[in-house]
Amino acid sequence: MGISVNTTFSQKAFADFTKIKFPLLAAGRDLDATRKVLSAYGVLDPKRGLARRSYVIIDKEGTVRFKSIRPSNREQDLLSTEALLNEVKKINQAS
């Protein structure tokens, strides 16, 4: 799932453009003015009121099992698909 402070309209346009097939949660000021959702996931940048670029893996029960907040938006700080799949495998093995 992706979470952004953008509006629902913006999230849908982004998903359509990038052909993303997973859900995107819109946590724009009109929907989450107090930033409770971003705070709950621990990804809120309180100074800017924005979500920090992060990876969060949630298990079937809704428990956050993995979280990695990117130190910057630079390409070198992206986690590879392989790294993320390895985290999913670890979670599945522990279950």
C-alpha cells in the first residue's frame, strides 16, 4: 500500500500513470488534517507536515512487521525489489 499526503484524485492519477496495481491511501489535509494516519505509521515529518519516503510491510493481521524510512529521496536510498521481497519472505517464515 502506498500512502501520500496527496488528494484521492492525485493518487488515482498517479496510479493510472504508473500502472500501479496496489492500493494507494490518500492522506491529504482534506482527509487527514491532523496527520493521525501518518503519525500512526511513524512516517510523519512534523516540520513539513508530509510523509517521509518509507517502506512499510504489514502482515495479514494488520501488524507492521517491517519499516524502513529512506534517509533521502535520492535513488541510492531506494530499497531494491529483491530486498523488499526478502523481508516479506522473513515475515512469512516467522508466521
